[in-house]
Amino acid sequence: MTVVLGLDGGGTKTEAVLWDGRRVLRRGRGGPSNPHFVPADAVDAAVAAAVGGALEGAGVPVSAVAAVVYGGPVAAGAVQRVVGRLLPSTPAVRRCHEGDLVLRAGGVVQAGVAVVSGTGSMVMRRDSGGARVVVGGWGSVMGDEGSAYDIGRHALAACARAQDGRGPATDLLPPVLAWARAATLRDAVRHVYDERTTRADIAQLAPVVTQVAAAGDAVACRILDDAGRELALQVIAALSQPTPERPELWPLVAAGGVLAGSPRVRQSLRHHLADTRVQVLPPLMTLAEAAARIAADGAAPSGR
């Protein structure tokens, strides 16, 4: 029996799964592990919590874990340190591009397009030869359009415009105040700009926008529609790059908390891709599970 570990780390959470080739033996979870936004000690702690949680109580000796594959913006050094401490006999620790994890999660093993919309956002097109084109993934200052953070930021801005009379009224205000634990929007400013408020905290507003949009609020609906459009623009940009392949349809796997949690964003993405050669597929497993599958079959492409 081959036992492997897959890990996916990002701006909101870190997940690890122990896989025996047939089923997930155990899962572990930790906090955010994107080193651009989380201190190094917190990254190490998140990875250790995820890996340790997957190993604890699994009934498998650590010496049996044959390989580790990880992906996402998690720090490579943190993974190496944690694996070296908790799995000292594991011979292979490999990084896989997050887009490759997304494609594998959707059952795509050759050419395809991966769309990620979680705390951040990114699109990757992979040709059958393994060549990649990456669009987005620039972070919250330079990009992340269509991400949970971007949706949360637009919700805050919409409330400010409504308060000033520069924009339409919106039902987003009450849940935003509840999120900030504030009585007024001016009071909420302190929470928004508090150094302890993270990207992940602001990204927590994305489900709030989804709920308010479902109740018919026009402002919330527009924010989600724009998020889908922005993700579609990244896909279109990736497909516009030169490639020797001209498939009838590019399989496209859309993953991440925003796409999983908001039918409206998914609908907008599909609408704005209606004239492109893509077939949208849902993910069949988590990215950590996809990493474990890649570890098990030894097919991890090299990644950044």
C-alpha cells in the first residue's frame, strides 16, 4: 500500500490529506500560509497543523509516507521544514503549480484551463506538452480581481459611496457593520484599517455579498457579476496567448471558495465566456486531494 500526503496552502487556510491510493485516510487543517501576507512563524504553524492533523490518528507510521506533493502560494521553506521534522524519512517532497492541482481536481490530465478564485485569484492555461500561461495572481495591491478579497473590498467601498450619497443605497451596510462589530460605518473604518485585520478577514465578506445578492440587492448583484466578468477576462487573456494547439473545446476547471459558494459568480463567468472555446467543469475533489493523487501517480509537473 502506497501512502502519500497532499497539501494545499493559501490565503485563508491550509489543508493536508493522507491518501492510500483508494481513499483519504485523514485530513488536517491549519490557518493561512501565504508568506506574502502571513509572518513566517504563522506559516510554519499553519503547515504543521495541517500536516500534523493528517498524520494524527491515521494509524499509519510516518515511515510509510512515500511522497509529499504541495501547491498554492504556501512558502516552500515552511513545507520543507515541517516535512523534515514530521516526516523525516519521506524521500520525495515536490511542489506543484496551483493550476495543475485545479486541473487534476477536475479530472483534466492534459491540456486545460484552471481558474482559481479564493482569497486571491489566478488563471492558468496548460498545453498538452506542459507549457503554462499564467494570468493574474498579482496579489491584492496589483490584482486579485474576482477574488473573495476583491469582492469584500468592493462591498466596503459600496457602503462608503452609499453613505456619502455618491452611490446607490445598499442592504450590504447592516452585515458589514456586524462584520466590523461597529455601530456606524465611520466606526467600522477602525476595524478595516486595523493592522490585525487581514486579507482573509476582508475576504470573509464575500459570502455576505452572496447572501445579500440572493435577496435581490442590486449593488451586491453587480459586485458578483463584475467578479465573474473579471475572472472571464483573465481566461480570455490566457487563451489569447500563442499556442500550437487549437482544441475544439478547452476543458476549464473553476475552483476556490468564491466559485464554490456563489452561483451568481459562476453564472457570470459562464456568460462572459459564452463566445470562447471552453467547457466548464466542476472540481471533483479538493486541491489537497488532487495533490495527493499527483503524489501517488508520480505525475507532478514542476511548478513555481
